[in-house]
Amino acid sequence: MKAPATYLTLALIALALLLPVIGRAQDDAPGIRVVGRVAVSAHLAIPSTSKSMAAPSVIPAWGDSAAAFLTTPGIARFTPSGPVQPGAMPFVRSDPRGVAPFPIVLNHTVRHYVDDMLAHPSGLVESFERSRPFFADMVQVLQQDGLPRDLVYLSFAESGFASSGAGPWQLSKTTARRFGLVVNKYVDERRDPIKSTRAAAEYLATLHDETNDWHVALIGWNKGESVLERFWSLRGVEYDRLVAQLPRTTSGLMNRFMAVAVIAHHAREFGLQAVTFVEPPAYRMIKVRPGTMLTQLAERYGTTVARLHSLNPALLRDRTPRRIAFDVRVPNQPRAAL
């Protein structure tokens, strides 16, 4: 008589185990539930792709225009991670045509990061506002080096697009100098969004050349090339399995990067105001004599020293370097001879 009871008990246990799986299957239903500006449940309906869509001359950072642009052929789509064999997504260095998309993943862990960011969205919105003068040029640098454009969001995951400290990409001084950036007591080009993106692109390309796998390349980016051999077996594995075996700082960076990219593509769907970058650059480059004071430039170009510092965050002093001519960004104003 105990056998039926045992079978019933086993059946109830099996049902209990299946319920979370059923709930996860429902999570894949299209649509998004949003309360105010906080995403309660992020169920993404991926925008359809039109092969006839022409790329705009300027690149939007996020929102509707970004979603349309970044879901064109060759740009990442957000799908659950699956096994990807090394080399299945060919990387074409220094050739922006036909560049494979970065394998963005939207799993349950990334969704938690998305929800956390959207619970306090002001930080992310402010970081995109700080990037406004530079974003399109940063993406163009990645394209010129043949890198996936979504990698630009790694800088937001790294630093919130900080212009202080080690800059948007958080490059070490050693890495910065290795890839041609000047770091001294007068200038720290890690803080320059365009110059540091060139260095970051070269470093990311080098890491991918070594690993042939973008996810593993990001491990090298975060922990250094010397650790790559320890993670060689993770090339091409499912994202969930990969991050489970990573140091917490590395898995956190990768999940933040994925979350920023998802939000950037689908800002309006998450209840955020769509912010697009469709205006031409608000600055132009001029070459000035060594040791030029920023107060002098501010007076001649009708701006402020604070504005010049925001456009030229690499300058650590209120003057340009003393021994060399220097390229400075100034607001678009009538040209004045120096």
C-alpha cells in the first residue's frame, strides 16, 4: 500500500521542479511590462530587420534610432546564449564590412542587471549625456578597426563614461602607453574618449586575435592577457557556463556590458526617454601653440575654461603642453586666428 503514496510523492516533487521551468518559458513571451521608469519584467520583442535599410550618416547612441540602426544586418541581436564554436563568427580586423555582431546575451542574470539599472536610471542617462559629443566618433573608430560596434557600450559598463581617473575605458597606464597614448603630469590621453577608443580598439582586436572568441577576449581585457590560458577551454561555450567560472569582477563587468547594450537598444520599451545622437559634432579641432592658456582660448572662442576641459578631458592643467603644438577641441564658433 505504500507504493502508490511513494509514486504520488515523486509526482509532486517532479511537478515542483517543473514549475520554475514553465515560468522561465513564459518569460520569453514578447512585450514589456513597465511601471513608470522601472522595468518590472523585461520581455523583449526584438525589432524586425529590413535588409534594405540604409545606415545613417550619423550613429544614434540609444533609443528608437539606435534600435533601428544597430539591428541592421551584421549588428548584434539579443537572443539566449547558445554554444558558439570558435571562428563561427569571423572577425575582420581593419575591415568594417561584414563584421560579425558581438554575441550579446539576454539571460536571467543580465535581466537582473537591466532591472537594477532601470530602478535608478539617472546614472545611465547621465553617462550617455556625457558621451554625446563623442559617441558617433567612437563608434566610427571601432568600425575602422573592424570591431563590432556594440563594443562601445563596454566603456559605459567600465566607467559610466567617466572623463576623470583612467577615462571611459579604464585603461592602465601600461596598456595605454603600449597602444600609443600619452600619460604624464600634463596630459592623460586615457581620458580622451576618441584617442582612448583607438587604443581600446587595438587592444580588443589583439585579444580577439589571440582567442578567436569575443567573450574570452573580454576576460583578457578585464584580467590581463597573462590569464587567458586558464580560460582557454571556455571558448565557444554557453554564456551561463562561462560566467559561472569567472572571477566576480569579470562576470560583473560582462553582465553590466550586456545590460547596457540591451537598454541602449530598447530604451523606449523600457520606459526611458529615447536619447538619440543625430546632431553634428558641437566642436571642431584646432592646433594651438605650445603652452597655450585655456583662458585665452575661452576668450577667443566665446566659451569657458570648464567647457574646454569637458571637450578636452585629457588636459590636466589649464594650459596645453609647453613643448609641443597640441590639437584642442573648441565649440563651433567663428574661427579666430591664434
